[in-house]
Amino acid sequence: MSTNTLDSLVSRLTDLDVNHQNLSVAELVEKVLSREEGVLSSTGAIRATTGTYTGRSPKDKFIVKDEESQDHVEWGSVNQPISEEKFENLFHKVIDYLETQNELFTFKGFAGADEKYRLPIQVITQFAWHNLFANRLFIRPSKEELENHQAGFTVVSAPHFKADPEVDGTNSETFIIVSFKHRIVLIGGTEYAGEIKKSIFSVMNYMLPTKNEVLPMHCSANVGAEGDVALFFGLSGTGKTTLSADPSRSLIGDDEHAWSQNGVFNIEGGCYAKTVNLSAEKEPQIFNAIRFGSVLENVILDENREADYDDTSLTENTRAAYSIDNIDNIVRPSRAGHPNTIIFLTADASGVLPPISKLSKEQAMYHFLSGYTSKLAGTERGVTEPQATFSACFGSPFLPLPAAEYAKMLGEKIDEHNSEVFLVNTGWTGGPYGEGSRMKLGYTRAMVQAALEGDLKNVETVQDDFFGLHIPTECPGVPTEVLHPKKTWADKDRYDQQAQDLAKKFHENFKQFDHVTKDIAEAGPTFRG
Ligand SMILES: Nc1ncnc2c1ncn2[C@@H]1O[C@H](COP(=O)(O)OP(=O)(O)O)[C@@H](O)[C@H]1O
Ligand SMILES: C=C(OP(=O)(O)O)C(=O)O
Ligand SMILES: [Mn+2]
């Protein structure tokens, strides 16, 4: 592309008449209501619905392949290439479209709570409620920071603009396109707000390791009274947000963090919780965070405008977005030291993985690369019931670089800081999905607490027959039979069969990682068929 077009891209963005810049939360709420984009809930939150797209749309996500990105990105079905020409054409069409709008909203702020590594970002949105979302999820600037703000990346969200796949080279009328060269994310055709935050996460996953040798991670994080830090890695629905909200520990963040030589820091300034079946009894912190300024997405309200969290008629993936300040015990700024404990969360729908097991260093690397879980209904388009999936680093939809690069960094950091690693199955027990039941949240919380408080350090373990995982024989607050999945199944032979099937899937998936050391390759399931 010529320098001319490059300049014109940037200048068209700068010249865009964005008449509402960093409106206050109160003003944004007024805008949402006067523009009839949403309604107030009984607790003062904004409720918006998103139409067709109620979850992320991975098939519509592209990265512009140009001289900046081509040699770095791991191209494939996750990181699909799109040409500079197509991007440029679509960009101009989106800007033409936005210029027809009477009102546009921008949020300027930051991604990254560590000033040394933070990325100044701006989010230009067609919808006021998307701007409220950006304000809640990203790091809000002080007055001074706003005055000196120079955006290092821009997200443009034009949900009512639809692409023409034939002409525009997209997969459908919906698109999420990242240009690392122009530092622009273009979103169109979808109203699901999660795309906005997760696209900046993808950007951080590209920029942090290459420029700063900092490891970005799809995990939640909290810190205990003694300064002991815990990370919870996991794919969507495995419990990152739920388990990091723990009244006995201070929250660092619920979804996106980075680990530098100084410790961990949150990338965001807010949380985005799944609200399906949310209750004040089981998840009081999240329940009470949903108040004025928060956003409820695709949640059904009753005639008194009270949220009915059990109603999934729009989607299973109902969400609440709220500022981290809505949680009582947080660390501010959202930073802490090096992780003492790392928990890999998996929601195993086949019901065979133990609810908690201790991982050796090699097992930790094996499971990080494997990233096994079951995709639960809703968060991604087209997923309606649990599907076994392997998602490297527990976050492959967001990783532009090869998984091995992130895994290598994690391995080095775990070695250096001697972090203890556990695998926690928050999924099914007593049988597979449909027959067994989901592990009781209370039990999972008790197991996590035991792991974090060191109660499992010297406890006796037994090795399971199929996966080679070390299962504690006892754990405070948890009946012993719950710790051994086979004991919870009525039909032991079927358990063995399911476990063997899953072990085979692990081996099949791991074949792609032929470069790892023998120790790591052999740390997978002991059953080899
Ligand atoms: N044993 C369990 N551990 C964690 N979450 C559970 C458990 N059982 C049910 N859940 C539910 O699963 C969902 C986990 O979602 P969430 O914490 O938002 O996941 P993530 O942040 O990883 O996407 C919540 O709705 C939570 O109530
Ligand atoms: C918002 C998302 O993240 P999570 O479900 O991991 O919280 C998502 O994957 O769209
Ligand atoms: Mn979450």
C-alpha cells in the first residue's frame, strides 16, 4: 500500500467527527436511554440485547497479512489472513458509514495496569452502550492522562454496518479485523460487546511478548492477605471470573493478565461475568456488582425490571460488564507479585478428570499446551452443547503468535518463581454431560482454597490410572469420594471407556507439538491404547 493511502487511513480516523468523547458514566447512561439502545434494570444497570450475535464469532475474525504481521503470526483457522487491499476498502466503507451517523462515541483509556507496559487505546463506537462497555472494561484515564492521551491502537465498532463477503473478502456480513501495521481493529455486523474487549486482548497477545518479553495470559488473578498471588487459567465458562471473586482474597482481575519480571498485572479495568443462573447466595460479589453503570447483555428482565438470570431465552451466554471498583476487595492498581499458585481450569464434559490434581512441571507444560476443556454453549457462535476442545494456552482464539512461544515463557517463569500448578475440573462428575452433574461450586471453592492455603502441599496423593494425575486423598470441606471421579460413576466400565477415549484425544492433539522435550511429551495421559 502506498504511503498516501496509509496517511489517508489514519487521517480519516482522526477527522471523524466523534462528537462525544469520554462521556461520564451518567451521561452515557442517559444517551443509551434517550437513543433507546437499552433500558434500566431494577438495580440501575443498563440492559441491552444484541440480536443475532450473542457470542464471539471466531470464523469472522481476520488479521491483515502485511510486512508487519506476516512473519510473526501463526496463520491458520484461528488467525485467518486478509489482504491489505481488502482491509483498506472495507475501512473506507466503514468510515463512510460512520460519517452518516449523527452521534459517535469515543473512549480513550488504557490496556495494561502497569504503566511501563500499558497500551493507550481508543474505542470509537456507533452505540452509546458499547462505549459504556468500553469505559467499564478498560482502564479509565485520569484527567491528566486523558489530556496527554495518544492512542496506540484504535477499535472501531460499527455493528449496523454489514460487509458484503463477495466484495469485501470476509466470511459473512460480520467481521473483526486487526491491522497490526495500522494499529486498527475494525468490527462490523455484530453487537456482541465481548468482541471489543477480546480484540484488544489479541492485540496485547501480539505486542507484549514481541516488544517487551512480557507474557500475556488468559487468566483471572487474585491475591491473599500474605501477598500470595494465584492465577486461574481457563477457557470460557470454566470459572475464571467466578472463582477469582473470593471474599477472602483481593481481586486483581477476572480475565486478562500479563506476567513481567515485576509480577502480574491486569490488562483491564473491569469484569465481564457470565450471569446464567447467577444468585446472590452462590456468587454474592458478582451479584452485587451489577448496579448503576453496569451493563447487562441479553439478560431477561421481568415486569419489575428485575433480572431473571435463569432465563436463557436469548442465549446461554448472558453477561454482566462492571467496573472492577464494583468489587469490594480489590488491589489498586491491579498489580501484584509473582504467582505462588497457578490453577488450570477445565470443564470436562466427559466427567472423567479428577476435580483437583497436582501437576509436576512437565505435566504443567503438557496441559498448558493441550488446553483441554469442553466448550460450553453460547460463548462462541454455533456451539449449543459441550464439545471437547483443545485450545493451546487455554486461549488459542486470542493468540496471534505460535502457542510454543507463550508456553516457553510460562515454563521459564514457573521455574524461576517455583509456582505450584494444579489442574481443577469444574465440569462434570458422576457421569458425562447429560447424565452426571456439574461439580458443586462449593466443593470447587473448597478445593481451590485448600490449594491456595497450602493444605495440599504435604497431603498424600494417588495417581489415577489413565492420566497419570496426582489426586489428593483428602481435602478439607470435600467428601473423599468426590475427589476420585471413578467412585462417583455407577458404571465403572463406562468410566474406563470414557477415560480411555479422552486419553486418546489428548495424544492425538499433542502430535502437533513435536518440538517439545521428551519429558513434556511423556507427561500426558499414561493410557496409550
Ligand atoms: N464447580 C464450578 N466451578 C466454577 N464455576 C461453576 C461451577 N459450577 C457451575 N459454575 C458456573 O459456571 C460458570 C463459570 O463462568 P465464568 O466464571 O464466567 O467463566 P469464565 O470467566 O472462565 O468464562 C458460572 O456461571 C458459574 O456459576
Ligand atoms: C468474553 C469472553 O471470555 P470468557 O468467557 O473467558 O470470560 C469470550 O470468550 O467471549
Ligand atoms: Mn470470565
